[in-house]
Amino acid sequence: MDDQALNRIADALERMAPAPLATPDFNAAPAFVWHVEPDRLEPVTQVNRVDLDLLVGINRSRDTLLDNTRRFAAGYKANNALLWGARGMGKSSLVKAVHGTLQDEHPDLKLVELQREDMGSVARLLNHLRAAPHRFILFCDDLSFSHDDQHYKSLKAVLDGGIEGRPENVVFYATSNRRHLMPRDMIENERSSAINPSEAVEEKVSLSDRFGLWLGFHPCDQDEYLAMIDRYCAAHGVKVDPETLRAEAIEWQATRGARSGRVAWQFFVDLAGRNGVHIG
């Protein structure tokens, strides 16, 4: 094959290849969402979050994550964090609220959301973040792995960083309903069917051990549930007779069959609408 033919093939392949990601303007927004096909970081100018003071009943987790993030934002080493436990108890809300709390003090601290389904592209994302002069909270919400899921191998690039090491300007926060990121029945099934049960799931289960912080979130009791609603009412100026408020709040959670921060917020949204109060 002559040089002219090779050049035509090379030109054709170059046209087919996706264009490289342009250097993002990280000053354009406080947060970004990572997308693939094609790779891009989309700015989020208005993050959907609540104030840190409105998160009730998770004081210890709140203080621990805030301190860890403040040290990281100031340029010190910090731990990756796994926020695990009951649904609707403020895990993802806490990550976003902590970031928002530190924005004025550390405007170069950026929040980058990564979908679990895009975990395979994390090495490419880290290359872009590594080169930036900012500091990044890489955030994955509702992280978990199934039996044949290979995304956990990509996660190791975030937690351990391989030969290059994790970029010093990136910390990884993940939320999950599962402490070990795998369903318990899957762990037991693999142990029972494996030739070497002790090693069958060690690689996946050990992922959670690579998080320096484990922050547990547990179902709230009725007093905490009502305290959440009282805090929302005070913050947004919703005035309702206390006995009426208590009775309606308890009835609301009874119809949902559960108490959580999410249920408390859903009740408050309904309450504010019925009382003609606009909430942001």
C-alpha cells in the first residue's frame, strides 16, 4: 500500500475520532456534571440543594464531612467518604449542602457529579481534573454494584489512583444504601458457590474499606421527623397551629409507611403550597 493510500486512511480515521474535550472553564460555575459520548463537563450554575442548617438529626455526619471537606478545600489531605444507610435521610443533600457552605470561603472548590453508569470513563475525567488549578469533590450518588458489574474496577482508579495516584486536587464522595456497595444476598451467594469463598467477593467488598470515612445514616424517629418539619417551617416562614401541624405530619408519614428527611420535605412542600408560601 502506497503512502497516499495510508494518508487517506489516516485522515478518515481522524475524522471518525471524537474531538478531544476542550479545556473546561471551571470558573463558569460552582458545579459540573460529567457526560460521555461525547465527553464533556456541563456547568451547573444553580445547584439543587438545601441549607446545611436545615439537615436535622445527622449532626455527627454533618460535622465530620464538613471538617473533612474544609481541610481539603484549604489544600490539605482529606479522606474519600462513603455515606451509606437509610433512604431519604439526607446523604446526597449533605454532600451538596457542605459544598454550598464552603463556597464563599473557598470559591475554587468545585462539585463534579459522576453517574454510576459512566464510572468506566473516570480515568479520562480525572485527567481533566488533575490539570486544573481548582479542587474538586467528585460525587457519585446511589453507588452500588451487581453480580456481573465491572464498574468497580474503574472505581479503584478514583480510590487508589493506580501508578499515578489519585490527583491531589480530587476527593471522592459517594452515597449508597449498602455499606459494602453490594447486596448482602449477592455476597452470600458468591461465597457459597465459589471455589475459594474467602476471595470470591473480597475484591468488591474491599472497595468500601478504601473509603477513609464511613458515615452511617439511620431511619429517624418521630421526634426527629417532626423537628425537621418545624425547621423547614421556621426557615420559610410557614405558620401553622402546632397541634394541627403535628397531626397532619403524622398522618402524612403514616400514608407513606415510613419516616425520613425526604418524607418530611415532601410534607412541607405540600404544606407550604396549601398556605400560599413560595419556597425556592
